[in-house]
Amino acid sequence: MATKRRRINDSAKATGKAYEIRDSGNGSVKGLILRVQPSGHRTYYIEIARGIRERIGRQDAFTLQAARAEARRYSVLPERKAPTTSSGSAITGESRSWQP
């Protein structure tokens, strides 16, 4: 599957293979992808991290501006805070793991 770098627009045509177009140009959002299926269905995704994607929705339900706004919501993830004990002091130690 090839990733083509050009502007996301309505002229994305179905081909024999699925392909992706990354958002570029003025107002683009890093990680916004339009995936075009061989059937012609087009779906917006946001790539949050390498290999981790969230589906935004089909192109017929979202305009490019709406997909960009939704993608910006995913771009602002909450910061992880260090865990604390019930008394409020920070938990330290290399061997402990925690979830955000």
C-alpha cells in the first residue's frame, strides 16, 4: 500500500488497490489521512502514533475542515502525571509501572 503525499480532496479516485493520502498544504493537520478503498469508499483517520490510528469517519459524512477539527482534538492528548500514594507523596522506583 503506497502513501501518496498530496492534498486531500474529493478527486481521490478508486484504483485497483487501497491507498492513503496524507493531509498537506495550508491548514493541514499532522497525522490526518484519507484512506481510499478499491471500492471508492473514502475514510478519514488520524495517526496518533506510529501504527496507532483512530477512525474519524467517512468522507461523505465529514468535510475536510470538520475532519481537521476532529483530528486536532486527538492531537491534544492529556499529559501523564506521576502516580501518588494516598498521602499525596510521589511514588518512586524503577521497578514500578503505572497507567495514565
